[in-house]
Amino acid sequence: MSIPIQTLHLFPVLDGMLIELLQSLSPEDWKKPTVAKMWTVKDVAAHLLDTNIRTISASHQYSGKPPKNINSYRDLANYLNHLNAVWVEAMDRVSPQQLIQMLEETGPQHYNYLASLDPFAPAMYSVAWAGEEQSLNWFHIAREYTEKWHHQQQIRQAVGKAGIVTPELFYPCIDTFMYALPHNYRNVEAEPGDEITIVVSGKEGGTWYLLKTNNGWVLGKESNGNTISTIIITPDIAWQFFTKAITPQYAFNQSDIQGNQELAKPLFGSIAVIA
């Protein structure tokens, strides 16, 4: 059985590029704001370290104090946002040089643990933004990849250094983000057989089809020939609306919508992060 989205081999590549990027930053670069709300470049780097360390700790069957009263997606988001904020605040006293050193040390450990997982076994954590209560490891790993990709991209955007919006690195990220669409469209009405075509432009992008069936919306890469709405977006707009870096209205205004405008609008409210 083939893995739907192959991302595991890209972790060392992305980690290596992150270390190279961070080592190139000036003291002023570390203080620059990012699109991640109130986080600076240093804060985003600290969060990436947290991602590594939490996963490594989970591999030791340790996750800290269990959360209380997680009864909804909003409860989960609030809990994770609190964990993230506490970590970033504590890491304020850690130097950029220490951050780089710890990222270098934990990156391979993080990768080795993910590589040890059976891709088709149940994951420890579900991909909640896709509406799943139980996910397979390959999807969990792909979700982890999107976290590493988009946070590094936030840093690169803040300091004006390109490098990871490439077919090799960007496409697996946006391909994973698209899995948010059937869940996000679950309450959108359309006739069975109606199809939405989503095009992310450029050599880094691709084409996806969202088909309305009697049992909900289904994501695919082949058309049924009954497209009633076509949405064309740039890679830069795509990754930013999926991660709440820009507003849905701004993303809509910056995109090319052909056909049914109302059916296109929910796309821009789709989120592929816990927020």
C-alpha cells in the first residue's frame, strides 16, 4: 500500500535548511515580527524546538500533565495555544545560539522517531483540523511536516530569505493542507456531482477537485467534468490562509474565482492548523 503523501524523507532536508537559515541571521533579524501574530523570529524558532521536544518526549511515553476538560475542538485549541505561549515565554531567556544548538540536537531524534512508526498504524494524535478523531501515522507525519514547513516559511518571510517554496518542499505541504477541505465544507450545500476545482499556480502548485456526493464532500485529483466553481490561488496566498496568516477576505480578493463565487468562499476560511 502506498503512502498518499510522502513527507518523511523531507524532514532532514527542511531541518538542515532551518539551521543554515538561523545561523545566517543577524541579532536584529531574531527580533523581527512574523505573521504568527505576536511572535518574533526567535519565538517561531523556539516553537519549532518545542515541536521536536514534545514529539521526543511522547516517544518516551511521557506527555506531562494531562489536559482537563477537553470536550471540543475549541477546548483543544485553547489548551495547545496555552502550552505554546508558556513555552515561548520561557524560551525568552535562551540565546539564539542555544536555540540553534538544541534544534541541531533534537531534529535527528524527532526524525528517527517518526521514521520508526508504521505509516498505516493509528497515530498517537489525530489531525483534528481535518475533522478526524483517529488518524493514521502517515497523515500525522504529514501534519508535522506542514508545521515545520510553514513556521520556517514565516521566518524566511520575516527576514526576506527565500528557499522553500519549491516543488520538492512546498507541494507536499499544500497537498496536506487540502485535506482540510472536506471537513471545512461539511455544511456547504450543493447538488451531488457538483465539483469545485482548486488550482495553486506555478510549478510548485497543482490542481485538486472537491466533489459533492450524497455522503458529503470528497477531495481528489481527477475531475468528474462538472466543475461549477474554479479557484486559482498563488502559493503565497495558499499557505498563508491555511495558517491564518491572512484574512479569508484578503485571500478571496487576491484570488481568481471563475463560476460560482459563493461556493468558492468557504475555501478561504479553511484552516490547517490548530487555532
